[in-house]
Amino acid sequence: MRFLSTALLSITHGVVMDKIVLVESKLVGGGMTLFEDNKDPCVEECEEDSDCNRVCYDGVCKPLPGEPCPCDEPKKIPDMCEVNILMKYMEAAVKVSPKLLGQWTRAGFHDAGTYDQHVPEGGANGCLMNEPLMLLQHENFFLDGPIAVLKAIKELWHDHPETCIDVSSADIIQFAIFFATTRQKYAPGLDYEKWKTLLTAFEWGRPDETECLTDWTWNLPGFEFGKGGYGGLPYHDPLRCQASGQEIKEKMMGRNGFSQSEATVLIGAHTIGEIRGTFPGLQAPWVYNGRDNYTPEGPMFDNEFFRYIIHEPIESNVFDFSSNFQPFETDFSTWFRDDDFNGTPLNHLDTDVVLAFPPHPAGAYPDYSVDSSAFSVDNDLFLKAFFAALDKMSKLGVTVPLFPATPECACGEIDESDFDEVLNATGIDLPPLLEAIGQAEADAEETKKKIHAEFRQDIVRLTVSVEEAKRMLELAEKAEAGVIDAEKAEPAVIVKRDGSK
């Protein structure tokens, strides 16, 4: 977008002109024309907005630099120029901290996935940003950092001199996941076509919920079905997959309202980002090209998640996999770890693994492997299905009409130069953003330490391998029988096969 510089406008800036005259000859490079008694549409438009100190430049009515129009009626639906400013902040943020791409992807689902169609309540309503108690729920642990950055971006965006908006937190959260996945598809990084998609394809206008309930987080699918988790199932038991398959069916299909294919493809978003604070010392991505630093522009968003779970396991059914879980080296009874895949350790939850095999027993839950297999060999199919399901997810619980960004901009017209401005962070104040990112990451680190301390026993249980758990179980049984001193049984980390401690 081409704005007149302060130097070029020095002849008129701050001066009330009794008479508008042609001043093109006084401008470096020309281009701006001030008319007298002219019926030009641009002039008429500027006259209508005369309180905004506008002038015609290349046939477009634009505000004078440093003199923004009054913002008397902030809009719920931004115009494209305002969305472009938002993208400047987001692009600058992910270049500083690429992990935000995966974290914002998780945040988008954790806000919208609270929806229960049977009530109906929850959904894409901004509670994850607006209600602090939401971030204290187990399902949302470790989202406080990325949400704090998003909140700072929202405030900077609203305060920018070239915006007049009152956009909801619900919209910001859902745009963030759309931004992250669109930016990273095909080739990581923002290009011109992706930029145009982000400007035009997203729909705005979600209202924020004013009475958020933390119980809505129970509509999000859990993953913990072994060692005393949700199902309290023992070790290699194939019923772990049954519990996981039913969890997806009950939560994502039953409550959220997704189809089998939609639920499957949305879990494929695990192709981007990493499992971070949940398993201390064992942080890793789901797939090797999904790690934060896979490229200078961050992780790759493609169908590698499905390729891995379909083509890397040796076995082809749940029962055999329960006793031969290659390519994973370690079974933690709620998740699996591949210690070295292309030089990268990988983590997969039970709710990931269940997507790879036909249901066991037959009919116990949908056959997610049908869709997984299709996505594993066709990246275009995966991306098409994912963005269709993402659009549906981003509107869960929304009962008002949504609209794309307004093409007519108060600040002028969108052109290719605006894309370059996004890449170069032109026209935004970076220090406040960088300060917000640094503070958010520092606060998040402190929160993580507190969570690890408060939930030490749970975390230890989650990060103890099956073999180690068996050893501790034997010690606990001997202690109960009086064979050994109870202190030697390490009671703080013992979980019995029936799930009791």
C-alpha cells in the first residue's frame, strides 16, 4: 500500500487550506493531486471524509500520515487493510518464535473443541483467551504462553493508528490456526498466494462468550487410557486402542458433530508442532518435519503424520501391534516413543495410533484407518479435507452470520506492496511485540515449573515406561506382602495394573 511520506506532505500537513490547488509540481516524484472545483470521484470521496484529513493520491483517497481518522464506531468485521496489519504482527511473531505455529494450531482446536451440540454450548467463543480459569484446566496446560502472545497481538492491532476495530478473541484464535496451517502448507513460509487466501477466505464476526464454563473442556478428547488414566487399562492391552477410538467417537463425532473423516483429518494437525511440557525431558514432535526448526521458516504442514502411522508400523492390526509396537522403541502405556526417526525422536499418543488400524474388536468404533490410509498417500487430498474440516471447526457454536474481511479499506487499496510489508513488518512497532513475546515465554516457563511440581506424580506416571512400571509394580506388591520395606517400593510413582495407586 503506497502512503504519502511526511516529507512529501510537508506542504499541507497540519495546515488548514482555504483553497485546494494543484501542488503536483512541489512533490518529489509527483503522484498526488489536490483539485479545486473538480467532480473527480476521488475528490468527492475525500470531501465526504473531510474530517479525516484525506487527500487524493493516484486516484485513491487516503489519509494524511500521522493523522488517522477518528475511531468513533469500531467494527466487528475488519477490512482487508486491517487484516494485513494483523498479519504483520503474526508474521513477525512466528519469525521470532516458530513454535507459536504449532501452539496456535493447538489453541484453535482447544477453544472450538469445547462445543457440545446436544446442549448446545461451548465452541469457538474466545473463552480460552478471555477466561483465565480455562488455562488452568489439564486439557489446556502449557497454552498460557501462546495465548498471551495472541492477546498482546490483539491489543497492538486494535491500538494501531490505521485500524478502527473491535474484533473478538474468538476470531483472533481461529484466525491464528488458519494463519499457521496456511502459512506452513506445501512449502513453509508465507508466499503471495497464501497471503491472498488469508486476506479473503477467513470469515469474521464470532461473538465472545461472556459466561465461560471450565466443564466445557471435558468435550475435548483425552489421550490417557493406560496406567490409571481415563480407562485405567493395563500396559500393552489392545483395549487401549478401543478406549481411544471410542473417545474420538464420543467427543469429536458425538459432541462436536464431526464426521469420521473430519475427526480423522483434524487429528492430522499433529503433523505440526511438538509435545512439550506434558512429558518433561521427552519433548518431541509427532513427525520429523513437524519440529519447530525443520526449516528456517518453521515446520512443514503436510500429510506426513498419516504417512508415518500407516506405513511405519510393522503390524497391520491392533492385536498384533499390542505385542510388537515397532517402529516405537518405548511404550509408556498412554503413548509411544520412536527414539530416532531420521535423526529426530517422535512421540505418538494412543489417540494417534488408533487411527492406523481397523477397529478391535470389529465395530467397537469407526474405522479411522480408511481415511488415514487415503490421506497418507495424497497430500492434496489431506489438505483439501483438512481446511474444509477446519472451517467447520472454526464455526462450532457460532449462531450469528460471519463475513469475510471488507474489501473496501479506509486506508486505501490493497496491492502487492502490502504483501511485502507483511514480510518486512513495515508500519508496525516491533519493540512492544518483542517485549510481549519475551514476557509470555518467561511467564510460561514459570507456569510450567509450577505445573510440574504440583502434578509430579501424574507426570512421573506418564513418563515411566511399561518395563519400569512393571518393576515398580513388583516392588509395590512385595511391600504390601511385607517382603520388603515399603520405602523401597517408591510409592510416589507406583501405579498398579488395575489403575489404583
